Amino acid sequence: MRRALDRLRGKQRSASTAKERLQLVLIHDRTDLSPAMMEDLQEEIIEVITRYISIDRDAVQITVQQDGREQYLLAEIPIRAAKRRR
């Protein structure tokens, strides 16, 4: 999500930036998730997952994608190593 926000702040070409902005607006309208709520969601997901496995927190990407009328929450979470249960 951070990368998407960085792109929205002008670190990418205008055509692709405009496309991403439109996608975020559509996602917001359909899911009612603001960028701040997406950031909170990502942090909570990271918090829960790190209870069980070690991950690369800086490389986590959580996005919402649309396929027709369906929307999907996609999480890319690089795993470092599983934590041992006691």
C-alpha cells in the first residue's frame, strides 16, 4: 500500500498515475476502504501473522483488485522462517 501511495504522490508517469488513482477511487467507492483504512488493515494483518511466522514487514503488499464484479484482497507477504510453537 505504501508503494501505491508513493506512486500517487507523483513518483510515476502521469498516465499510469491517473489510472491508479481511478482504480483507487473505484475501490474506495465499492468497498468503502479509504487509504488510511487500507494502511490500518495492512498493519493489523502484519501484527497477526508475525505472531506465528517471521516475515519481511517492509516487503508486504496488500491490494484490492477487481475482476468483473468480484473484488479480491490480495496479500503478498514474504516469509522469512516459521516460529516454533512451545
